[in-house]
Amino acid sequence: MPRRRIAFKAYGLRTPVRLRSPHTLLAGCVLIAIAAITLVLVSGLNAGQLRSIGPGMMPRWLAFGLAICGIGLVITSFLSDEEEVGAIPFRGSIFILGAIFAFASTIRPFGLAVSGPLALVVAGYATPEARLRELIVLALALTAFCIVLFGDFLNLPIPIFPSQLLDYLPEGWSLKFAMRVHSGLLIAFAVAVALLPLHREADPLLRAVPQKRKD
Amino acid sequence: MGAFVDNLSLGFAIALSFQNLGLAFLGCLVGTLIGVLPGVGPIATIAMLLPITFGLPPVGALIMLAGIYYGAQYGGSTTAILVNIPGEATSVVTVLDGHQMARQGRAGIALGIAAIGSFFAGTVSTLLIAALGAPLATLALMFSSAEYFSLMVLGLVFATVLARGSLLRAFSMIILGILMSTVGQDLDTGEERLTFGLSFLTDGIDFAVLAMGLFGIAEIIRNLEHTERRDVVKATIGRLLPGPEDFRQSAKPILRGTIVGAVLGILPGNGAVLGPFASYTLEKKLADDPSRFGKGAIEGVAGPESANNAGAQTSFIPLLTLGIPPNAVMALMVGAMTIHGIIPGPQVITRNPDLFWGMIASMWIGNLMLLVINLPLIGIWVRLLKVPYRLMFPAILMFCCVGIYSINSLPSDVALIGFFGLIGYILIRLGFEPAPLLLGFVLGKMMEENLRRALTISRGDLTTFINPWTHPISAALLAIAVILLLLALLPSVKKGREEVFVE
């Protein structure tokens, strides 16, 4: 590199400028984009003057600051190398975000009893090492734990059961009692699934995992 | 001196009754157990456990509340170290080196040092409060908007030192954090800013949601990239408690952290939140090998944790004497105190001396309980790390969702942690770091409010912040900020020059 550097200094811009770090360039562009979006969004707000600052002034100053940092990063991307960036894993993000949105959309209508296990199992598949049986056991056990802790012990206003099903509770059953019964059932199911003997070759649940052959 | 001893003995006489000891123990235990759940930070923990104290007599209730408070704080640190999720602004610093230590198999040591450092800081701070409570309240009265603003600016300069990477990137993250704190309704005019018309953004972004998404979710996504690297947390747990070498390295940081935290905690306006950051900055500057920070330096846990606890205790001084809670946790405490009959304000020391001093004494007992309860529990926490990650992360995710939902009962909050998780992950891949963003966010609101107020008072005169005649404290704080910034920039300028010459 020394020759190129000296050449750059001696001949100025006649030497072609080489992009040395696309990673940093992208970072800088993202900042500039955020700054631009912000400026557009607050264009309707009154910035006021220094002695009576309006709502628009801080966002505007900050957007300018951000843009300057972005430009700085863009310049840096031509000046120094940075290390390689690996591939973006889509599987992880999709399943994690899917699990979170599944929880958010099902918690109110269906309660923790449904959204808890759902979120946990969906999230579990974010890794290629997912095993359905383990996830089910974990989901059932943890949901039972959460119901007892948050719903029963701490009395938090988290919906536990689907609102429609609450009409079908047997007479005399309080909500807390229903919670405890449900938790008990969950634990029982969890234990049952955990102890269920399944042949490895025939088990459809384990197909996702590459099995080490035992011969 | 006589009054000092009298007050403390009164306090301890009350706090050491059998019932009150039991309540303190219970509070600490429950606070820690709930606080340690990932997704449930100190704020959520205290809010959840507050109703348990309602049925108790006032002194007992406050003692249990103090126990819950410390338990929640320590539980939050435990989560920060083990799972890399900061439950509160002050845990952001613990996460930096504490989690790295956990990854290196030194989780027990990190947890132990955090507990011991906190206990030492708590002891010193209790003595400070007892001795200096009243006189220090007068310091609070000298602070006006300009001083608050300059203090926040100083805090942000600390944030740049937290950055492991380039300063330019850290600086841009700070700015982005402040920008995100402007989302919501404007303070003075009520106009909506940057809310995209979404109703749940009208009140702005919740800190817990942002922290969970940026740190917790983004971290989980990042860990899933490297299937080989994932079980990095070593199976060999090693020593559970800090050894002599660790103590030797941590002794001075604990001392310095205590002083820094105690001083900053007394300052009104959430000065306590700057304690850990200032301590981290200090330790990094004083260290023989600053490059160890961010990779598991024990000083990066010992100092900030002590500062955190010292600040948490001394921040009761402006709280009890001025009646202004500096942050959400303190606001909850004020609410609880009011319910039980202590109305914070200048007369609280004279009007309810037994409640006041009983509470101060019970704070120290709470610290002691924490040590007693948690050191044995460290073994259990550390063993949790052995659970294979493919099972851990869905569990963490579920707790996060439930925890976040329990704060405001808003599904949009839960969806937002997913959104911020994605943003956080993208930022990390682009080479940015979330820690400075979080600090910018925390300080942003206060900064803007005080900036506007100071400039309104000075009628648009920007020099009011550095004018040594009208605002000497503000000028001093800004001067320190500039000096620190220069100190941070100089090494990189020098290094840059060297690189050019080397090539």
C-alpha cells in the first residue's frame, strides 16, 4: 500500500479514490437517512428561537448532528479498511420476531395460557438445533410457572385464559382456582411428554435435527 | 457527633426488632428472586411487589420495601451479568464487563464482587446520610437548570468512553439516543413529535422496552448467528466466590466507585444514574491496560456496582429532603412512603424521626441481608448458565414478553421490543454499540427540558452555561466535560498519525 498512499498525497485527486470499507459506508448512509427522515417528519413543527425554543428545535439540531456523523463515517469509509462482515442470518431474526409478534397479538384475546407456549415454541425454532419435544416440555412447564407466579401469587393483571372460555368455568370455581388447576394440568402434560418413549427413527418430531447414527 | 450516634441508635433499635428483621429478609429474598428473572427489571419488580407491603404497619412496610428495593437492584445486576439484559439504566454499565466475565466462566466472581462492592458502598453511604443529611440538602438548592444541563452533558461525555470502538460511532449513537427520547409529546406545547401518528408513541418510548429490545432481543438474535460459538459460556464454572487476586484488583475501584456514586447521588436530578458511568470512565482511565475493559475486566464491575449502590442510597437525601424523586424507581418509593405516612419534604426528619432513621438503618440491614442471601445463591445462578442455549433463549424470550407486558398491559410494548431488537441487531452489525444510545436516551429528556428552561431564563443567551459569574458550577462541569473529551480524543489522534507514518 505505501506506493498508493504516497501517490495519493503527491498527486491529489488524480489517483482514483478506492472504497475501502463498504461496511462503514453503509453505516454512514444509514445515519444520513435517519437524519433526513427526521427532518422531514419534524418540518411541520415550529423550531422557535433560542430564547423560546419550540418543539422542533431539538430534533432538528440532533438530525443535523447525526447527518454530520454520517458524513464523517462516509469519509472514513474511503480512508481505512475494516474487517469483513459475515452473512446475515435470516432464520434467527424471523423466528424471534415472529415469536414476539405472536405473543403480542395473542396475549389479550387468548391469554398467557396460549400465547406463552406459542411464543416459546416459535422462538425455539430460531435455531437449527430445535427439538420439538424439549420445547413442548419447556413451554408447558414455564407457562405453569408463570401462571402461578404472576397470575396467582402476584395478582398481576395479565390475562391468563381466553376470554370466551371464562364463561364456561364450572360453578364455584374462582379464577385463581382455575389457574392452579390449569397449571397442574400443564405440569402433568409436560411430564407425560417428557417421559413418552418414542423410537428415534419413527419420531416425526425429531426430523428437524440431524441425528448421529448409532451404528 | 452525639446527634449522629443518637440518630443511628434510634434507627437501629427500630430496625433490629425481630419482626422488622424478618420483613427485611423477606423483602430482600422476594425482591431478588423476582428481580433476577430476565425481562423483569427493578422497576417492574418493585411495582409488582409493592401491594404486598400494604397490610403492614408503616415502619415494617418501609423496611420490607427497602429490602425489595435492594433485592430488585441486585437481581437486576444478576440478570445483567448472566444474560446481558440491563433492567435499569444503571445496569447498562454492569452488562459491559460483567457479561463478558460470565462468558469467560467467571460469572460467580462477577456476582460476588458486585454483592461485596455494593455492601461496602451501602455501608459508607448509610454513614454519610446519617452524618450529613441536613447540610447536604443545601447543596441541592444551588442547582438550577443550567447546572442540570451541564451535568447531563458531562454524563454524555462519560458515555463516549464506554465505547469499545470508534468514537465517531459512539457519538452518533448518543445523538440517536437523545433523538429517540424526543419521540412523544413535546413538554411545553403538547405537540406530537416523531410519533408517526401511532397512539402508543404519544407518551414516548418506554425505557424498559428500549433496553429490552436493544440489549436483550438483539443479543439473542446475535447469539443465534454463530451456532459454533454459542456455548461460549464455559462449562467449567471455576471459583464461585472472588479470590484474593480479584479482591486485590477490585479494592481500589470499589473505594473510588463508592465516593463517585455517593457524591453524584446527592446531586438532585437523577445524578445517581451517572454514578456507574463515571466510575467506569474513571477506572478505564486509571487502569494500566485500558483495552481490557469491555472484555471482562473486574474493575469494570466492582467500581460501577459500588457507585450504583452508593448513589442509590445517597439519592435518598435529596428525595427525602426535597421530596423530588429523581427516577421511576424512586417515584414508586415515594408513592409507597406517602401511602404509609411519610411525606417527603424538609420536615420529614423532624416530624417522623423514628420512621426516617428506622428506614435509614434498615437500608443498611437490607444491604447486609443481600450479602447473606445472595452469596450462597450465586452457585445456583451460575449453574443456570449450564442450560443449553437452545432452551435458554426461548425461556428468556418468554419472560421478556411477560415482563414487558406486565408493566403497562400494552401489547404494543411487546411488539416494540421486537422492533427495537431488530434495530439493535442492525446497529450492532453496522458496527455501532447500543450502550451509548441507551444513556443518550435516558439523559435526553432531562437535557432538553433543562436546556430550554435555562435558555428561556437567560433570554436566548447561550453563554449562560459557561458564565463563571452567574453559573460557576455549570461552567466547571462543562470544563470537565471538555477536558475529558480531549483526553479521549488525543490517543486516537496520536494513533492515527502513527498509522499514517507506519504505512
